[in-house]
Amino acid sequence: MSDLLRAPAEIKYAEELDWLESIDDDPKPFSWRLSPKMVRLFILGSERADGLDREVSQKWFGDRSFVERSIVTLASDRGLLLIGDPGTGKSWLAELLSAAICRNSTLVVQGTAGTTEDHIKYSWNVSMVIAKGQSRESMIPSPIMTAMEAGVIGRFEELTRSTSDVQDALISILSEKYISVPELQSDGDGDNIVFAKPGFSVIATANSRDRGVNDLSSALKRRFNFVRIPVVTNKKSEAEIVRFRTEELLRRHQIELEVPPTLLDVLLQSFADLRASAAAAGSDDEKLESALSTAEQIGVLEDAVLHSNFFGESTLTARNLAASLVGSLARREPEDLAILNKYLHGVVEPRGKEEGGSWPEFLEGGREAIAKLS
Amino acid sequence: MSKVPESRAAAATSFASLRGQLHEAADRFADGPEALEGILLGMVDDVDRAVGEPLEIFPVCHHSPASALAMARRLREKQPKVVYLELCEDMAPLLTELRNCRLPVAVQAFASEIDGFPAEWAPLSVVAPITEASAEYQAIAYALDTPGVELVLVDRSCDHVFQWDARHEQAGESTGDDTAGPGTGPVEAALHGEAVGVEIGDLRPRFAELEEHLLRHGKVRHWSEWWHQYVEIPLGDSDHDTYRQVMFLIGSLFRRLAPGDGERVRVDEDRERYMWTRMREHLTTTGTDPADCLYVCGAFHAASRVEEFGVHGADSFTISPRTDTRWQYGLIPSSHAAIEAQFGLASGSVSIAATQWAKNLKRTRVKPYRLQGQAGTKKERPTKAAARAAVAPAAAEDQLSGFLSRPPVLDTLDEAELLGWSVDITRAARRNGYLASTADAIAVFETSILLAGMRDRAKPTPYDFQDAAITCIEKDTVPGRRDVHRLVEIMMGGDRIGQVGYDALPPLARDVHDRLAPLELNLQQRGVRRALLDMASHPELRACSDVLWMLRRLMPAGAARPIMGERRLGERSIQESWDLSLGTHQRALIELGYEGVSLEQVLEQRLRRAAYGPQATTADVLAAIEDATLHLAGRRLPDELGTRALEVLAAERTVDGAPEVLRRVRGLLAYYRTHEPVLPLWIESFVKAGYAHYCTLLPMAFTDEDATARQVAAMLGFLFSMESLALSLGCDRTQLELAVAQSHPQDPAKTALLWAAQVQLGTLSREQLRSRCDELLANPLVVPSYPHYLSGFVHALEPVPGLADMVVEAVSNAFGRLPDAVLLPWLPVLITTLRSDAAELAPLLVREAGRIFPARLAALDAWVPPWRQRPAEAPAVRATDGVSLLSAHPATCDALAELLGCTDGWAPADTQPRGVSLLPAHPATCDVLAELLGCDAPWAPAARTPGTATLMARHPATAQALAALLTGP
């Protein structure tokens, strides 16, 4: 585990999944490793009232009904399409779902403008074809085809980035649940058809900002159930997410450093302020180029943590945090710096005088960083 | 009475086992028995106390079909003689009007004139919505329609609602959760306006953590859903005792676990004291046996621990008197969505409750009470008041232990019903533009069952079904007006919107409907009705048209919208067409009824309020006069308001309203001149006062930075256009001339305005103005501000319309003379300045330009602007030009003379200077002059002789010398 930069969920939580599987006595659909209720428990975490021997941590933060609807969709005949703004945790939810249901979240097709039908169905190992002709051995199955053969979940990231004709290759996979390989000779044993085993389903994600680029065809739409994941606006949940992801990052970098809760508050508050000012801004010049998403917040914190760890005194300070905030958010030379400058002096300075705490140091750090950049 | 202690004792023993169990539980779950045991056993005490009360308490929860069903059953069984109801006591007289309405409607108390509350609270409004599926409606219907039964409302009056409401005092905060913000959400949700809602049986944990906990473990999203799942359905079929005890228990639980908000608890306790005090008063005055009564209140209040609780409670509460605020009462239409929005219920929950109620009735065959002649229901045979003996309160048995230990009876939704829903939602989705097919119906069905399974339910609830339908049918976009969530709500019963019947309407609303009757439209119904009024062939429709125009003035936009036809001063259409939706805006019409008994009265009040308000400006008062003239017959009100306008004008020190004042006065003057034999006195005084007023303010306005060019132009417009009238009324023009002479503006636009005014007054010639413009264009330092001068000139078209050609010339010169390098950056400035400052006058300018410039492109090459060709083409005209022609061609004059019959012949041409002939004719002039100069020589003879002859006579030597010269020696 330690030699992986980022372990997939099924490896990372392998032990927890094993344990859950051992205590799970509810009926399981198809070849699922966990029952739907256990999948929900794995993703949303346990409580005291669940009466479990050990605590299961919450891994995805959001409305419970989204998770329930997603699980139920996978247990039904249709594919699941998670749709939402960037940074809302769609892919993470997809990964958790696949890991919990079939212990394999790595059968992923990444949708891009260059994705072809071969990436979804199969392609050929050319040298083997030359040497031995077309056969099942010389065929290279796509992740989706592999998932079909194994009866597990296949994932398709950023479905709407790939072109419509490529997307439509999914239609027959989702309705007929087989892929025929016309290049292979059929001698009546069905060797030229790859059938899906029970348990196969597809989780796709789509960015709602991409709407209109490559719209899904109606035929494909009706083979997917759409679950829309909204942006996190609740401060409490956002704090949870940032804390959770940061801990994970620290563990990955093997850094022993504590993030003081007051600094986390400072970070959340400053993002909330900047979002409010972006919402009030009249033109693009008056708002930061950054989308100020939760993912961005995590980035700022990670940056500050790494900097403190390697170049500082191994403690995270408000000064470092401010420097990292300015460094990450200032992308355009005069505009972004001006906005941050205005923010520091218009909002942070009075707050520092009023509330004290980490704010004055945060202001200092921000000033220095801006001075260096300008 | 002596039974009471016995029954209490009996009750006390009957809960003993439950107490024992709870005691054990407290020991087991909490660290020490104190706190938890206190709560758990306290709850049993509360239940015990409420059950043991001789006056039967009937705990209810709002919009709970289970409550309504239990109420109907209990009323049939017990037939109480008095029903005490937790509802504002001053709303009682209105309840019988409910039968004229289609439910849901809300009983409203409304006060616009307030006394005793801060003025900024006005208008005060309280609503109590009533649905058919509620316990309170059952109680009301039973009490009002059963002979010999009295209904007594015992809760604090609407006045006390505000007296006790400390939340208002927190500046800037809204009145709390139960106030629906107007304009939020759909129209149906805003039916109650800004009213404060009161409701019987508000039952919800006040302890946020408890609610969160319950929701999480119930695997539900909303409190309404939890209630439906865990209380409503299990209680649906339970007997009376179980129902009561469970409701008492829930009330007590929420009460004991409600920390924090002391203010709210205080109000609740005061209400309980109030209610019990009222009930005891009623019992003593009427001498009714408490056993014959039923007290309907929210479960929360049933578990009260105040001293005043019970028939034997302490009489220590004094009810504070009401304030002098004048309250008015009425019924307004309500809707399920409005109730949900006002009381923070899940959307669709009231509709689901209504469906559940209908289902329960069918299943249990309980006959509900319904007011006789209740609008919107089928006719029923009148219920006979069965003279059944009142059932004495039996010793309460412990029903709680059994209820609490039984597993909940889960929803009885059957498969056929779910299938029906799945098919219906697919069909509804298809009708609304979704690409839904039978495959979706199957998927919805399957998903509902899977979801219910995940949430530990044997059968899916309507909420599970809704989730399933959204999952399977909703895609990335909503194709039509409604999304799947809303479609499911509609399918589950949908929003019901109530309607107040004609008889329950206030006099004003009835009057409006009566007066609009000739239109022959059903205006009570919701939706838009198109009315066509042809007044030429049906003169009787004129009265309807008057009403409609007043409604348009008084009601919110959309209630009455003219499509064709307009009404302005002096103008009436002969045909009009209107879009009317009085049914949709019934609340607004009813609230209008609180202000007066007829539209005219309300309009007069409003106009008067607008004109006499402390912030009223002259323009406002003039607008009120215009409205009064338009809508109200007679001159009384306009004349009165006219006097007010004079007062306001005299007190005004700014010229902000000048453009509006000018526009309105012009309109009114034009109207009076054409429609009245003489001008009203007020408008004459107004013009006089206005002339003097604006003359006084003019120099200041010219220099004041805050006064815009538009305002100054309007002042000048007033002065110039009203001048003739003002001068005829005794004003002096010198005042205006002096005012203009005193004005020294700095601002370019205002300078241009001043020049225009000077041209109008004759103190500046057009040539001078032209040369000033030329100077401006020649000076590179001033050129950037030239557009502002132009803007001033364009504004000057209002007071001095004759200057239009000069303005065109000024603009053309700028284009003609400025080099491109200056002109191009300058153009946008010109356009934005003109557009922002003088948009309404630009058409005048364009028209004038169209007159001056050649119409065809071909003509442009040869075209010379009129201001350039003027010196060449117009030489000085001499008077003698024509005269010389006449003497050269005498025939013309001969012919003319002949025609005129003159026969005197030609007089010899007068070569002498003309004045000379006057002198001999009037010698006195010369005598006087001579005397003045000191000449005493006598007059020379008349100068008929040539001048030289006179000289000769005077100097004879010359003549002799000349003669000698001529004769020679």
C-alpha cells in the first residue's frame, strides 16, 4: 500500500471492506460483495446507533438520498450518470461505489475529445494479429468489456467530453449487455460475442458546465439514471470535506503536522468572503479567475502544509496559509492581485482588529506575498 | 367532582408498569438515573395529568388526518355540548362563513390603523388557515351544525399575538419561521402575503438535534415525512385512548426536550394560562358540567405544567386588555402550498395529508362532519343530532406500554396502488415533455421498492416513490414548466387552492362583483378572463369600465390588465378589452375590503394619504389630483388636493420634481381648458405661485451642482409656457428677466440653457449665439465639453422649441469643422450624453434635421447649409426698391387707380426732402424752436422758389454782381 502514490479506494479501505463483508447478512443483488445498506454505510459512515463494533468513517459528504438513489440505480437495470459542477465529488463517489460493490474501481475509461469507440469496446494487438490472426487472444478488451466479462462495475469519466458517436457505443452495451466482435468467426459457440455477467453496470460522470458541447442522445439518456450532485454550500459539510481530504493528503505525504482548527476556520471564512465578493462583482475583472471550489481550498491548504513542512518550522502558521492563498489564487497579474489586496485591507484588516486570533498574522502573510508578487 | 381524585388515583396506578420499565431503561442507558429518569418519568406524569383532567382534553396535530379521524370518531361518540378550541377568540364570528367557501381558506385578522404598537409594524395581519383534513374543521363543523352545541374559541386574541410577540422588537428581523416571505416561490405559496400565521397544534421538536436525530434514524428527509411515517400511519386506526395518550406523550416529549428559546416558552405558557382562564370563566358563567365539554388543543399545550392548568387550576392569571388597534376580520383564499410555505412543512405534505384523509375515510367508513352547504363538496343529508348520553371519562388505562412496545404498523400501500402511480407519473411526465416510456414506469416501480428496502420499509411511501421517479425520469434538463418532483406532488393530490364564496366576501368585494355583473363573466373563478367592452353600442358598460380602471389603480399588477383602450385626462376609449383575474387575486380584493366599503372610498382615502403624507412632493400631489380627476366624479377632491399642492409647492426648496410638475400641470391645464367653463381657482393660483417660485429658485438651480440640466430646463419650460397665463393673472415679467440675469452657471449644459433662455427673452440675438458656438468649436480646450453644451441645447428645446434649427446647426458644425482626430473619440461621448440626458427630446432634433438636410443623397453634393448661404442670398432689403419700379412703369399704378376708381391723376414726384414740407405746414414748431434758439427774424416767404432765389434775396449784392457780369459793360 505504501508504494502507491494514491491507492484506489478498494485497496485503501480493504480491511474495512473485508470486515463489513464479514458482518453483512442482508441479501445482496447479483454478484455484489456488499448489500445495498452496507454500501451506504461504507460511504456515509456509521453512527453509534447502528450498533457496530467499530466505527466506519464517512467518506463522501452530501445528501444521503443521493447515495441511496445511486446504489438503487446500480441494483437496477440502468446505468448511473452522476452529473454536477466541477469539484463536487462525483468521481470520488463513483470510485467509492465501485469499490464497495465489486472491489474494483480501476476499470475506468476517461472521456476526452480523442476517445474512440475502441476505448469503449475493444482493439487489436496488431503484431499478434499479424502473427496469429484475429482471435480472442489478440484482442485487447476495453475496461468496459473487462467489467462486463467479470460482472463488475465499469466507470466512464467525463462522458460528455467524448463525441456523440463514441458515446452511443454505450447504448447497446447498456441495453443488450453484450458486445459482438464481428471480426471473429462465429462457429456457433458464441465466441464472437462477449456477454456481460450479472453485476455489470456503468457509472458515468458528466460535468454540468460542459453541457452543450457533446450532448447525450435521447437513446443514451434513457439508459442512464441521472443523479445530480449539487455544490456544497453548507459551511459545516465543507469543513468536514476539507479536513477529511487534508488528513488523507498528510497521510499520503507522511507528514506529521497538525492543522489547527482556528486556521481551518480562517481558510473557510476567507473562501466564503471571496465567494461572496465574486458573487457581488459586476464584471470578470472584479472577480478572481479561480472558481473558488472546495477542491481549490484543499489545494491551498495542501500547499501551505507542504511549505511549512519542508521550508518552515513544521507547524502550519497563518502566515504560510496566507502566502499559499495568495500564491494559488493570484493568476492574472494586475486584476487578481488587486482583488486580493482589496480583500486583505477591506475585510481581513478590520476583522483582525476586531477579533484578533490568527487574522493579524494572516494579514501580514498576505501582504508579504502580494508585495513579492507585484 | 368527587370522582376526580379517584380517577387520578386509578390513572396513577395504571401507568405503574410503564414507569417501572422506563426507570429501568434510564438506569441502563444513562450514567446516573437523575436526568434521563426525570425526563422519562416526567413524561408519564404529564400524560397521567392530562388524562386525569375532568375536562376532556383532545390533543391534535396540525394537518394530521389521524387527528381529524380520531376527532370525528370522538365527536360522534361523545357528543359534547361545549367545544373549546385553541384559536384566536376574536375570530369566532367568522367561522360560520366557512360554509360559503371552498377550502382551504384562512381566517384573517387585519389592522391597518394601529394604536398601541410601533407604527412601522403596520399593517398587522394574522391568518389561521383551515383545511378540510384537519381536526379543527371537524370540531367547527360539528359545533356549528349541531343544535345546542356551543363553540368557544379560547386562545388569545390577534391583538395579543402582537402584544406578546417580542420578536418584532428585534430590529430588522423577520417575524420568525412562520412568516412567509412575499414573492418567494410560486404565486400559490405567497397567497397569505406577509401575514403572521397561527395554527392549532404546531407539533415539532424545538430541539434541532432531536429533529436531526429522528430524521436520520427514520431515514427521511423532512419532519413532515417523519411524522407521516411514524405517527400518522400507526395512529390511523388506533382507538381513542391510545390516540390521546400517544399524542400527550409526544407533546410532553417535545416540551421537555425544548431548551433555549425562553421567549417562545413564555408565550406558550401564557397562552395556556389564557386558555384555561377563559375556559374556567365560561364554565362558571354557564354552569356547564366539565364532563360535557371537549377541549381541542395542540398536543404541545396538552402537556402543560403551568399552575393554571385544569378545571381546578389556579386563577392567578390576569388577561391584559387589548390595545385600541381596530381589527377587521375576513376570510382569504389559502392553498396547500401557502400553508406549507408559511409553516415550514415539506412541499406536498399537506396534499399528501389530504389524500391520506380521503383514504382513511374510505377505509374506516367514519363519517366526517361537514358544514351544511359547504362549498366545493357534494350535498349531504343533514346530520341528526343523536341525543346520546355523554360518555363519562373512563378511568384511563395504560395504552402506551402496548403502543410503544409494538413494532410500528407500516404503510399499507399496496402493490396495485404503486403500479398505478408508476404508470400515472410516466404519463404525466410524457405530457410535460419528458421522453418517458413504459420502460420508465417499470424502472420507477422497481426503484421505489429498492429504495424502500434500503430505508427499512416494507412498502414504499409516497416520498420514496417521489425519489424513485426523480431518479428514473429526471434527466439533465427539465423540458417543460414542471419538473418530476412537482409532477409527483400534483399527482399525489396536487395543490388545492381555496376560494372564498360570494356571501363571505366583504362588502367592497361583493360590490365589485355586482358592478361587474354586466360583463357576464365568472370572475370568482381562478384564471384569466377576457372582457370586451363596446361602450358605443352598450353605454351601460361605461360603469364597468370605470370600476375596471379603479381596480387597475388599486389592485396588484395582473388583477385587471387593459389590453386595448386607455384612459387619460380628457380621453375615454369607446371600446376596451381587459384581461381580468380577480379570482386569482382574491386576497388582494378582500384586503381592499378592509379599507372601505366601496372602491371610490378606498381610492379617495389612498389619494388623500398619498397627498398628505409627510414625504409627499408637489409631483405626487399633482399625480393624486390627476387620478382623482380620472377616476372620481366631481371636483371636490381635486380642488381640495389642489390647495394641498399649493402648500407643498410653497414649502419645496429643491427643483427635483420640476420635470414631473411641468408635465402634470400642462396636462391638467390642457384638460381644464377644454373640459371646464372656467379654470379652477387652485390651478390659477398654482401657476401664479409656480411662476414666482421657479423664478426665485432659478438662479440657485443654475449654479447648484445637484440640479440637473433636465430639471432646470423643466423650470424654464414652466416659466415660458405658463408665462401668458401667469402674466394675465398679475405676475410680472421683470421678475423672470432679473432671475435670468442673476444666473451664472458653470456647468456647460446649463450655460447653453441660459443662452437659450436669453435668446427667448430677447437679450441675446441668434447671431450672437451662433458666434459663441463658433468660438467654442474654435477653442481646442473647450471642444471636449462641447457635447455637454449640445446636451444643454437639446434640453432647451423643451422651454424654447423655436431653437431647434440652431441646435441642428450647432451639431452639424461640430461634424463639419472638427478634425477626425478630435471628432472620433468625441462621438461616443456625444451619443452617451444625448442618450442619457436628453433621450426624450432627441426625436424633435431628428425631425428638425430631417427638415433641414436634403432628403436625397444626390442632392447632398449641391447642398449648402442654410446658415452658410444666408449672407449671400439675403441682401439688405431697401424700401425704395419697389417704389422705383412703380415710377418706371406707371401703367401698373394707372391700372390699379382705375380699378379703385381714383381719377385725381398723378401727383408730381416729390423730390424735396419729406420733412421740409412739414415745416411750412406747421410753422408753430419752427417758431418755438426759433424762440428757443433766440432768433427773432421774421419768417421768409414760403420756399416755392429754388434755394438760390432765397439766397439772392438775402444778399442783393451778389445779384447785382451777377447781373453786371451777365450784361457786361
